[in-house]
Amino acid sequence: MTIDRSNPTALHATPGYHHVTKVQAGVLVMLAGQCPLMPSGELAAGGLAGQTEQVIQNILVALQSAGAGPTDVVRTVIYVASPVREDLSEVWTQLNASPLAPAFTSASTLLGVAQLGFPGQLVEIDVTAAL
């Protein structure tokens, strides 16, 4: 498997991700949007930071179950239930300081949305990996 991440010179500079991720892989791993739910099914406490940490842990478990890790991630979409730009930046900063950080060097999208699926849910991340 090969992953080629690039930033065409005719596009703007990025804060760490790449505009283009080109993959030649034998297997694609697509995770369901990972929510801030603990194994018990309860929503993680601690507001945005606590929920983001739970999502990170859930993604790491799901990737490992598929034989993948953060460096195998080729696409992420991050949803934050907030119209406040600083909340989106807070999540991006936390993700990039976590063990999952290599996942966010690939093609990534960060969105502020009106609401997510569970009452009180503030963050969800969609992940695709290649093996």
C-alpha cells in the first residue's frame, strides 16, 4: 500500500493537513462516524474536550480492530455542533495533540453543524483508512 499526501502549489497553505491524499491500497477501512459514547452507551462528560477525548479513544479502538492505526488514515471529516469558530479550533488543536494526530495529516474537513445525532452530542468524526 502507498499513500501520497501532497499540497499543489496553486492552492493555499494548510495548518497541517494535505489537500490531496492519493492511495493505492488493497483494503479500505471505513469507520462509522465515531460518537462520544462510552462503552456503556452513555455520553462522555466534560463538555467539548471530554467528548473529543472519547471520540479519539473510540477511533483508536475501531482502527485497531481493523488492523489499522492513525498513519493508515487517508480521510477524516470532523463535525462539531457549534457555530463558534473557536470551538472548532479547540477540537482541531486537541486532535492534533492526541495519539490520533497522524490521521489529520491526510485530507481532512472540519465543519460546524447545527446538531448531531444524540442529545447533547458535540462532536463526531468520520474516518477512512487504507491498508
